[in-house]
Amino acid sequence: MTEKLQKVLANHGMGSRREMERWIEQGRVSVNGTVAKLGDRVDVTAQIRVDGHMVSRTTEAPVCRVLMYNKPEGELCTRIDPEGRSTVFDRLPTISQGRWIAVGRLDINTSGLLLFTNDGELANRLMHPRCKVEREYAVRIFGEVTPKALQLLRKGVQLEDGLARFTTIKPRQSSDDESINNWFNVTLEEGRNREVRRLWETQDCQVSRLIRVRYGPIELQKRLPQGAWVELPLSDVNALRNMVQLPAENESMVDERQTKLDHARLSRMRRSVKKHKIRKERVHQRRQF
């Protein structure tokens, strides 16, 4: 029995299949002492190395885990930033096997729901356009939005990378009747780069704030502080796995009875976020001198 090399690496939490394919193309992966190439297949006896380091081939697959993270504006969706800016990986918990993989990206000026998993195949399917996983955003538009603009955005407009549209657009009532901003909840079934912003820009509409509030069946917990994370219980993990046709997970690292964000837990989260922010500011100040 053999499997594609990129699938084996992704299943061991090294990254998404696409990322593993790039690593193979870059010559970073070897199999039994020979530099690998795209299309290679391996069996359970193959010795795989990445950047010279042996990949553990334990027969027992790690438990599939998923984190919900409330990304603040100003954080980058990258593991390391040469300029020392904050990234979405900075505050995540350590993991004993594999690594956390971001399910999609949010640009630096977008906040809200970002999922992480240690299961490369799950991450790959949740991001793949063929699975049509619905994303929902709350978006604030500066100025007037005409009915014609909304009609065109639902029907579809041509972007530089192809036709795109919102599957739904729902106006939200503003608490300030005098405000010149308009809030909408929009959904789409793909995650192209800056797609929400680019769609609105085709109608000369300026996005002044953008928040992702849902990814597939998972909604951002309203009480989760920005910069904090919570691990999803088994029921939510399997809801994600089911929608992309993956078998159910039988184990979990969390107790569903302990997932409620009570006052004590929220206080600990806020203190942790504040300490991390102070620490990053001190590091940034030292870099300037």
C-alpha cells in the first residue's frame, strides 16, 4: 500500500497538501536518501526527511484537533515576520506532534474567526474550492450602497482572477441612525485573496471594517476576546469533518462540559492577551534602539 508523499506529510501535521507540494518542488524533502519529486508515492517503511530531519512515521495517527481563534486587526497570517510584527501563531498553544495549520488566511486589516488544525487533510479540504465551504463576514461600508450594486454583487462580477459573487447579502440595522456607514452580512463559498474587499470595490464601495463571523458550521463565539483561542469540542470537529467527507474522529483533547466561556475563564484569557501585547511592545521597542 502506497500513498502520495504530499498526503503522507500533510496527514502527519507538517502542513497542507499544497504547502507540502511546494516543499517537494523546492527540494526540501527526501525519501530513503533521495531528493523527492512531485508524484512520488511512499509506503510505511519509507524514511522521509524534511530539511534533513526525519519525519516520525508512528502508526498511530494523532487526534484531530481544531482551534477557534479571534484574530485582531494588525496580526499577520504567517509563522514568522522578519520585521517582528505580531502573527496569528504567536499565542497558540504548543503541540506535541505535528504543528498548527491555519485554515485559510485573513489579511492584516481583517479580524474575526480563524480556524487552526493539526490535520493537514482536513485543512486542505476546508480550503479547497470544490468543497464549497461557506464563509460569512460582517462588513461595514462607508457611504451609500445602491440596490443596483447589491444586485450585481449577487449576480456576479468579473475580477482579475475570474467571476465572483456573494451567495447572500443581508443588510444589518445600524444602532446609529445618523451614521454614514452601512453594515451587511455577506457569504461566499471560496476564499480568494481579499475577495470580499475586491467585490465591494467593483461597485466603488469602500470597506471600512471586515470581520469573519462564520466558517462552515462554526460561528465565532461572541464572548471570545480578540487575540484569544479556544479548542473546539468533538461535536464541532466532527461537524467540520462530516461536511468535507472525512471519517468522524473518536477522541478529543477537551471535555465538552468545560468549553463554556464563564467569567473566570474569560478573565484569564484577557489577562493572557494583555500580557502578550505588553511583551510584544517591549520587544518592538528594543528593536528600535
